Amino acid sequence: MDKFVSYENFAPFRCMSLFYDEIYSSGLDRTARFPVDRYSRIAKKISEENENGLIELKKPRLAKREEILLAHDADYADRFLSQQLGESEIRRIGLRPWKPEIVERTMRLVGGAIEGLDLLHAGAPIAGNMAGGTHHAFRGAGAGYCIFNDLAIVAQLALRRGQAQSILILDLDVHQGDGTAEIFQNEDRVFTLSVHGQDNFPFRKKKSDLDIGLPRGTGDEEFLSAVDQALDSLENLSFDLLFFQAGVDALEKDALGLLNLSREGMRTRNDLVFAWRRQRAVPMLLFMGGGYSDPIDHTVDAFTDLFWGAAKEYQLASRKQG
């Protein structure tokens, strides 16, 4: 099996790669009910603060149709790619009004995740995509701002290539990863774990391998305890690959989240995941997930914290190699 190179014995990459393209923002209409500017603002903030060069922003390639079909029905995929989805399907996804550029945006979003996987296979301990985590997309339909499920596509690709036999999808977005759970409901090689708001969208939850639903108004202490519980439950399981769906919509200031995490609580959540990853030395791919604070500054700050925390974790792994 062509598994991942052990980065313990691999010459370290200089810095963490984070995939980004301006189309992540410009590919959406500015009147859409969605924080279109969050991607460009995060990229700008990282670039301004990146004096030590700990993060390298890279332009993602376009995903290929055959890669999309690893997790999606051909009829649905082809109708999206040819811009022939029905109005009810578009309404279920949101992001309206659609621009023609949404097709390229979606394919680059998935392409960034695939290229992150390629870097892990080459020996990088961590890579990330400054978009994605589109966990509400099902095989034959999109939903909740999600068109294609990049988590599922990349997991299927790793399995198809023989690069991994066991994958953990750790979803700490405030919304349950229902599309991901349903796609992998009969796949024992992919463990789906979701810690989410039980009163939040989607209102009809699917069954993950482990679901922890939290009540409206949950704060730092209760949320972090749930994350600890979730990670502890994995003690006797081993994984070749970790996908961290790291949405920050559990923040108190989030317009859609219904939970009450502080910025510091969100940083601690990230640190818990990073420490778990470090202990097991498992390669980690970051997916951005949701964040809809009002004002959007809180979301931008929390995602910037996430990526800087991951970059520092990357440096720890690199020093360990040395």
C-alpha cells in the first residue's frame, strides 16, 4: 500500500502550505446571504502578519470531474458543472444569486483540499485549505452553502489511492456534518465524529459514528469538555489521516451558531486537537468550515488564530524531525 511518508523521517518542508485563491471570495455574488469577504480578509490578515514566513499561500488547482464523482452522483455533478441545476436545488444550497464563476470557485475549493492531501502524502505533517469543509453536501444534492463535499471527495481519493486505511473526520463545526455522515454510513475505514449544536441546522440529523449534540447557549467549559470526551473515545482506535473540519461558528458572536464560545475558548479547542494529533503523529488536513459572525471581524480573527496555531504546530513537528 502506498501509504503516507512518515514525516518523522522526512526532510521538513519550510512552512505550512495554505491553499487560497481570490475566487474564493470573488466567485460569489456580493449580494448573497453569505460573508463573501471573509476569505479575502483572512488572506490579507495572514499576509500582513506573516513576517516569519510560517505560512505559504498557494493557488489551488481545479478539481477534475472524475475526482468529484468519487463522492457524488454523475447526474448531479454534471448538471452543476453545466449550470443546469433546478431552482429548488439552488435554493437548498443558498449562495444566491449565482455567478457563472461559482463553477470555477467550487472546483478550485475542492482542488485545494486535494492538493493538501498530496502534500501530506509527500511528508508534510499539516496542510490546509482556506475554504471548504462543505459537509452538508450529499451524493446527489447540495445544501447549506455546500455544493460538493470536499471532505468526502478527499477521503475517497486517499482510500482509492491506497494512501490510507483509516481516516478520522473530526467535525467541530457548530452544524452537524450530515452529508459526510450519510456518505460514509457504510464505510468502516472512515470514522465520522461530530460535536455540534443540537438545536441548529440541519434539523434532521444524520447518524455519524459518534455524535455529541450540545444545547443552545453552551459555553467554553461545556464545549471543551465535549471535545475532550470525543477525543478520549478514540483512545483505542488508530488513524492514518486526520481531517479537521474547523468551523468557528460556535463563537458567541456568530449570527447562526446558537452557542457561546469565546475567542480564547476557540483557540483552546484548536490546541486540544493539535495536541491529540501531535501525540499520535498523524498527518492533518485543515478544512475551514463555517463562520458567520456579526460583524465578520470575529470570524476572521478566529480563523486567523486557527491557521497560526496550525503553523506553529507545523513548526513543532519540523523541529522534532531535526
